[in-house]
Amino acid sequence: MLEQLDAVVLIGPMGSGKSTVGHRIAQSLDWAFFDTDRWIEDSTGADIPWIFEKEGEAGFRRRETLALETAMNQSRCVVSTGGGIVERPENRDLLKASNACVVYLKAPATVLAGRVGSDPNRPMLQAGNPLEVLENLLARRAPWYLDCSDWALDTDGRSARELACEISQRLTGAV
Ligand code: S3P
């Protein structure tokens, strides 16, 4: 399966482990690693809270689409995305049309809230009670995560190492 793919893309909510798991998969496949949030910060020279403050969520989402387009132009690349990547229809179209394996990392809102709390580096969580925010975001985004992904994996109670191993093994046909 791996030989036919240009990319492995991880999608899912904040706190689902996309960056940690993605980095590990890239190491195990010996592929490049692309984190859309890090790319946005590096290309802007500013952190995400600053971008939200100066440009609003809309400005951040425009940059995020550019990040995803850039990522999808790479080959042999593991891509970790921000939780809101599925918000824009053009991003969803890009994910669905791509020659990538898109994996949805799932977790219940209560587990996500325990992992991320009210992290000041995540502007979406500053809008109120983190659990309620995460529940509302998940209610809207979960159908998009499912629609854009090839597999969904439960992350609750599982380490990043286990998840990365499972994904790498399924991609290389080892299981
Ligand atoms: C966001 C998730 C964040 C980051 C930004 C917006 C969201 O990424 O892209 O703060 O809208 O859910 P993580 O999912 O890596 O935390």
C-alpha cells in the first residue's frame, strides 16, 4: 500500500496526538514530516495566538489552506494537521482528492479536555469552558473527519508509540 501513496495525513481534534504520532510514523517509515501548524508559524514568523489576534480565525484558516496545499505537493510525507483543517470545504476536497492515506485520530471530548485543558497556545479554547468548546467543535467536525478519512482510530488509553506502530504496520502491510 505504501508504495502507491504520496502522503499519510493525520486529522482529528486538538489533543488527539496528531503531531506526536505523525512524527513517530515519519521516523518509522523514513519519510519527511510536515506539521501544518509549525509550517504556518515558521512561514509567518509568528505564533498561532498572535495570528488569531491580528488576523482573526479567518486569517489563520487562509494560511492553513496554503499549508495544506504545500504539504500535499510533497511526496513521501507524513502530514499532521490542525484540528480545524476540515472547516474549509476546499481543504476537505483536497484531502478527499489526494493520493494520501488519511487517518482520523479519535477521542471523546472528555479525554481531549483532560489532555489540552485551556492551553493558552490554542486560541479556540479561550472561548469558554474547554470541555464545552471541544464538545461543540467535535459535534460539528466529527462528520467531516469521518468523511475525509480512510480509517478512524480510537486513541483513548493508547500511547503515541502504539498508535504510530499500528499505523506504520498497516501501511507497510506488516499486519
Ligand atoms: C485548531 C487546532 C490547533 C491549531 C489552531 C486551531 C482548531 O491545532 O491549528 O489552534 O481549530 O481546532 P491542534 O489540533 O494541533 O491543536
